[in-house]
Amino acid sequence: MTPDEVREALKDVYDPELGYNIVDIGLIYGVVVDDGRVGVTMTMTTPGCPAASYIEEGVRQRILGMDGVQSVNVAVVWNPPWASDMMSDDAKHYFGWD
């Protein structure tokens, strides 16, 4: 499994408030895969995001559901802070920000 495959799988995880996947929103900063161990560095749109634990658990469960995954470590970071320019072009279009 590759970091790109994990990122693609994480498109199944949606921010419940925004109704869009967390990859295209720009919440995933990094993915590391090492012999069945997956590490994800991510953020939320705001430090007080009420859906933070829901999203973090969604990330963990989606990755654990992938073949060959033995463990998942999710690190939520605040630096750099999330900004709308981190969104994919598709997400920007969806929200009318293009």
C-alpha cells in the first residue's frame, strides 16, 4: 500500500458540517506507510471544530479497513493552520470559491 492509496481511501471520510471529503477540503497534510503501519498528519478547519473527534475516528477506521494495515496513528496538528487555499479545485468549485 502507498500513501497515495491511503489518501484515495480517505476520500470516503466526510466532514459532516461541510458535506465534502476531508482530502479535497485539504485536511490531510501527510501520510506515511511503513510495513503495515500508517501515520497520518492532519488538521481541522478550526481548532474548535465540533466534529474533530468524529473526523479523526473516521480516518482511523477507514485506514484500519484497508488490507494489510496493522496500526494507525493520527496526529492532529494546528501548524500550518488550515486555509481555504488548501482545498482542491473540485472542492473550491463545489463551494463556489473559484
